[in-house]
Amino acid sequence: MTLHGYWRSTTSYRVRIALNLKGIRYDQVTHDLRSGAHRSDDYRRLNPQRLVPALETETSVLVQSPAIIEWLEETHPAPPLLPADAEGRAIVRAMAAVIGCDIHPVNNMRILSRLRTDLGAGDADVAAWIVQWIGEGFEALEAMIAGYGGMHAFGDSPTIADCYLLPQVYSAERFKVDLTAFPLIRAAADCFAALPPVAAAHPNRQPDADADADAA
Amino acid sequence: MTLHGYWRSTTSYRVRIALNLKGIRYDQVTHDLRSGAHRSDDYRRLNPQRLVPALETETSVLVQSPAIIEWLEETHPAPPLLPADAEGRAIVRAMAAVIGCDIHPVNNMRILSRLRTDLGAGDADVAAWIVQWIGEGFEALEAMIAGYGGMHAFGDSPTIADCYLLPQVYSAERFKVDLTAFPLIRAAADCFAALPPVAAAHPNRQPDADADADAA
């Protein structure tokens, strides 16, 4: 398999974690989001939405990280990243969706760029925007982890919820969001990050990582 | 079951469609998003994220429409709303995620309100914002339907992709977005909307529908 992604893209990071936890070997092709490489016609032929990630399998090109991760779970069921019961799966998927629908998409690069270019947002406006949506989402997640969490975000085994949570915490730290109000999120992220397959998915350990990249 | 929602919320509309297609009877409790009823402490006890929809089952409260719809598919498998093969399911889920992650969340009420209050966006700015994200997402979806669609968005049977698509088309029409560039989306939405269980889920047919509500 070949993962089209970008080291610092948190949606690519999610998929790398799931691939690594499943023990799947894959190649990586990088698309530099800063230079707009993902907007090329070549990449559009792979993914009409021209976003990363995309996963090339032997028979298809899969897009959208939530769909890719569900596909990985179905085709490579061990180790499971969803609980065995339907209610547990619904809770894990809800935790993932809080991040995947209501935090990440409103804070990603295309949105922040547009706030600046079209609405005249400055650095302080953009920072406040990011803090707002991470804060609202993390407040809900902290309560959900309090209700359902254990060593990990849901129970004592890694799940899809952790695959979303750790990259979102990475993003929050990059944007210097204060996380002291979210001790359970912090603990779950730290516990998960310590697993070797998860650690290997960290942005800084990818072949396209740019040590000189600015913090923004 | 009891669905907590709001007639014009497109995420509630998605869940109503899935419930109706599955032939599940449910009660509805409305939370008026315009007056902020969903931000109450009472509702927070049901859903810490204080967003609609939430589905009360006999044993739990499920939140986040993607998680609720997957739960419905798992617990009420007939009629199926996902294809039988993993690759087909990944494509359907990707179509849903284009809307559920990359169109709806960046255009929902909390985001548009904040554009106005914090960034001084006017009506024209907000309209351009909406057109931008619906346009980018629909461009990708139009290509995906061209590749995989039939009578419906994916093949010739209703899927989860249609449950997301029709409410998003309803929202686009409400915001007066020109859809002439998306004939396949239009055709899929029209075909799906004609199914009686789908028609019964339309916002205007809900008990809390407000015929005097403004177009915005």
C-alpha cells in the first residue's frame, strides 16, 4: 500500500497510526501542503477532493481518513481498534467524530488561510479561532473520557478514538493551546503515544519531516 | 427511541432519514438552535458537546450523526445502507465524510455566527464562505458519483452517502447556492428524495417545523 500524505497533516497522522497498529507495511508519498502540491491535476486524478490522505491499495484509491480507517479495521481486524459491542463502537466513533468533524475541519489550513485572505483575520484572530473550537471539542471529549475512558480514551485498549485524539493534541500543542483544563485527554494521549507503533507515526519521524519548518 | 434534534439541522435530518429507511419508530424532542436551547445544562447532561442530534436508546445516549448512523446500520441491518464489500463501504463512507467533515461543519450555525461576531463578516462574506466550501466539496462528490453512482449516489440502492447528500443539497438550496454545475448530485438527491421514508424525514414535515422561519 502507498499512503499519500504529509508529515504534519493530522489526518495523515491518524492513518499512519492505524496502519502501524495493524502492522501493515506501506510506502509514503508526500504532498507538500505549504506549496499546494496536493492541488495538482496529477493528484486530482487520484483524489478528486485534492486533500490528503489517500491510500492506494492493490485495487483502489481510498480517500477520507474516517473511511480509510474503517476500511483498515474491516480488512485487517487484528488488533481490533473498535470495541466488540455496538454501543461501545458508537461511543468510540462519536469521540472520533468530535475531532474529525467538529475540531479538525474548522481549523485546517484551507480554513485558516481563508480567514486571513478573505476576512482580514490577523494572528490573534486566528489563534482565538483555533482555541475556541479545540476548547469546545476538548471539553466534550474530556467528559466522554471521564465516562468511558480507562488507560486509553475508551477503556483499556487502543481504539480509533485514540488514533484521532493524539494527532489533535499534537495540533493543539503546535498552536500553543493551553491543555491544563483537559487532564484526562492529556493522560490518554501520553499513554497512547508511548506505544512503539504509535510513536513511529509521529510527524517528526516521517521521511518528509522538515526540522526547519516554522511553528505555525 | 427518542431523537433529540431540530427540524432544519441537517445532521438531525440525516439521522431521521436513516431511522425511516430502517423502519424504526421514534419520538422527537426538539431543541431550538436559534434560541440556543441546545446549550442548556439539561441538554449537556445528555450530550456533553451540546450539539444535535442525540439518540436516546433503551440503554444509552448516542451522539454524533456519523456514529449514530453506523450504530443503526449495525443494530438494524435491513435494509442495508452500506454495500456488501469493504471497498464499496469505504467509497460510501468517503462520500459521507466529504459532507460530514469538509462541508457541513465549516458552514454550520456556530461557525457562521462567529464569522459575523468576531471577524466582522457581512452577509456577502458569509454567502461567499458557504459557496466556497459547498462548491469544493460538491466538485469532489460530482466526480465520485460519476465514478461510482447509478440511480443513487453509489450504485442503484440507497446508502449512507445519500443520507448525507440530500440534507446537504437542502442546505445548499436554503443558502441559494447555484447547483447547475452538479447535475449528478442533483439527480441523485431528487431520486432519493422521492422515496416515501426519505420524504417523511424532510424538515418541513417535522412537528417542530416553523413555516414562518426566515430563509437564513
